[in-house]
Amino acid sequence: MKNYFTVAKFLLVFPVVGIVVVTVSTLFPFIVGKYVLFRTSVDLSLIVFLLGLLFQDAEGIMLRRVFAVLKRPLVVAVSIFVAIFLLASFFAFDPMMAFWSNFERGEGGLQLLHLWLFFVLLVTLFREKKDWRMIFWWTIVGGALSGIYGIFAGLGVSGFIGALFSDPGFRFQGSIGNPAYVAAYAIFLLFYVFYLLSSEYRRRLMSPGGIILLILGAGFLGMFFSAATRGAFLGLIAAVLVFLLYVMYSHKKWRRWMIVASLLIVAVVGSFVYFKDTTFVKSIPGSRIFDISFKTETFQDRATMWKIALDGFRDQPLLGWGPENYLNIFDRRFNIEYFAPSAGFGAWFDRAHSVYFDYLAETGILGFLSFLSIFVVFYWQFIRFSKKQFSLQGNSNRVSYVPILERGLLSAILVAYLVQGLVLFDVYTIYINLYLLLAFSAFTFQETLGTHN
């Protein structure tokens, strides 16, 4: 084998394209094939990487790089969270479920361990901007294939499963199977599109590559609105406002336009939400996203689940009940407010439907704080990174300079994740993009704040 490390890097591309995998022969077709492909790809990448250390790293250059990567602040923060997550799995109410999960979810400690390996291997092996642009392109390809799958399913083409366009209250599912996560996934895809446009095509927007990205971006925006997910919509709006505020702060000449754009977005969105019950707003495709209220049934259900999660946290405050163990909390701390005899029992919940309440109840205060610390470290590093960029902005030597638009996008994307996470829990589709972006951030910050290693 000519280059073990090149092969190890190539294997990490499969998971981001693998979003399109749907295994119709399994009980849970939208989930099982994806996590099997992910774990297989990461395991093979790790094996090939270790073979490279053994046979191709005689001088220990790559090994020293691994140790250097593990010392980076963002890598340390992610590693601490994963370590506490695994510790919570071993001390869980049901350790088997906490670590191995079940056939339907395919998550738990084992999945998070693979996500950590994926994250560390990315930071170690993807050493140049062109590497990240390459994997962003492949992630976009995966998103496009997912969208095409959803179109075929919507048309009722044989062999493609999912919601039909003719179904009442249709919401786009793509190859993910749940419209809530299609919308969240589409936000990540839009980030990759706009990042590539600003970094690679901003001076040649009408080139073939630029045009393709613009078309795909429009398609992903269509996926987002046809999925009609309110939590993701709020996340997108928050991210756009943060992006505009960052650009406004960074570039004085653009401030007037950024202020106008921000006020216009707030006014338009606020108007649609306020007039959500009018015939005009209801006639807009995907208008469900404007039905934002604390009185909606879905929010009331979530509020009840959050109360149950808090009760569970009080029972096990340090390490929680363990990942994948929320159903045990639900059974033991069932809130009678949720029981409606006239409507039957209602749905059962194996998640609190909020990343914050899920981590709080399932991994305790240690897991919850270590999860939040990832984003504290991210923005601490981002602020240092931005200050460095400001100092380079007027310098003719721009080797480490990152343009304002790219920085603005990076500042905003995790805001979208954190806002939508208020009402949604993490699944593979979200996890894979979150850890990909955290790895990219670790690379970006190191490139300007530290030295290449």
C-alpha cells in the first residue's frame, strides 16, 4: 500500500455521503444502514491509520502530530465531554442500553466513541484547506443525493420509501425519514455551500462550480422550507442575524446595509408569525414554521418532557441516568399532566426532545457542563482567532488571513445548532455534521493561532 494515511483520509468521506443510505430490508430503514456505514468507515480508517503509524511513520512525524492535535483546546473540550459521556454509560441505570443503544437508534456510548474517533482523525489527517473543501463538496453531494431520494419517494417511485407529495400535511423527508432533521441538516448544507462560495468562488461566482453551488443552495433552501420545522427555522434566523452582526462589526463600510438587512428580517419574520392564522400566511408552502407559540401541542408535550427530565436529574444529579435511559425516567417520573383520557394515553417518549434536557437528565451535571464547555471553548477560540484576523486585515502578507464572510459563517453555524437544539435532540444526521464542523474549527483556529504540526 503506497500511502496508508491517504487511504485513511479517503475512508472518512464515506459517512458524509452515506446520508443517502436507506436500507429497506431493515426494520428501521432510515437509520440502521447509516450508522453501520459510519462505524465501518471509521473503524477501517483507524485500522489503516494505525498501520500507517507502524509501517510508514518511521520518524514518528505523524505520531507527534497526533499528540499535538490532542492538546488543542477544542479537541480537549470534545474529548472531556466524550469521556464523561462514556463514564455516564458505565454507571447508567441500564449500562447495556447506555453503551450499545438499540437497533432503532444505534447511538449511545459506542456511537459517541466513533464520533470522537471520526473527529480526531479528521483534525489529524485533514491538514490543508483543500482537504476541507473536498469533504465539504462530498457532504454537499450527499445532501443532493438525499434530496433526490426524497423527490423520488414523494413521487411514489418504486423502491423509494417516504412521504408522498400528495399526502395531507406533506413534509419533506429526503433519505432521513424525519422532516425535523431534514431542516436541521439543510442548515449545515447551506453553510457548506456558502463557505465554498465565499472561499473558493467569490471572485468567479458565475464559473461552473459557482453556478452548481448556487443551484444546490437553492435546492437545499427548498428542502429546508418543505420540511417545515419550527425549531430549525428559529435556528436559521438566529444564525443569519449573528452572521449579519459579525459582518457589521467587522466591516464598517457594510454596517448600514447589515443593519437594514437585520431589521428587515426581524420585521418580515415577526409579521408572518404575528399573522400566522391569516389565509395569506397559511397559503404559503411550509407556513407551519410561522406557527410559533408556547401554546402549540408539540411545545406543550415538550414542556412536560422537560419537567420529567428535571425530575430525573434531581434523582441522579452527578452522572444522570445514563445515555439512552430517558425512557426509564419517563416511566418512573411520568407527569400526569401528559395523560389525556379523551385522547388516549398519548405518545411515549424515549428522549426529552431537547439536547440540553437530554444531556442534563442522561449524563448529569458533569455531562451537561462538559457539553456546554465545547461551545464556550469554541467561541473563546473564535474571539482570539477574529482578533488575529483583524490584525492581518490590512497586511499584505495574508497567508493566514480568513476573509470576513468565511469568519461570519463560522460564527453563525453553531448558533443554529444550539437554537434548534432547544427543542430537538441529536441524531446521526446532526452528530456527523456537528463533529465535522468542530474538527474544521479546530483546524482553522490552529492555522492562525498556533503552528502547523
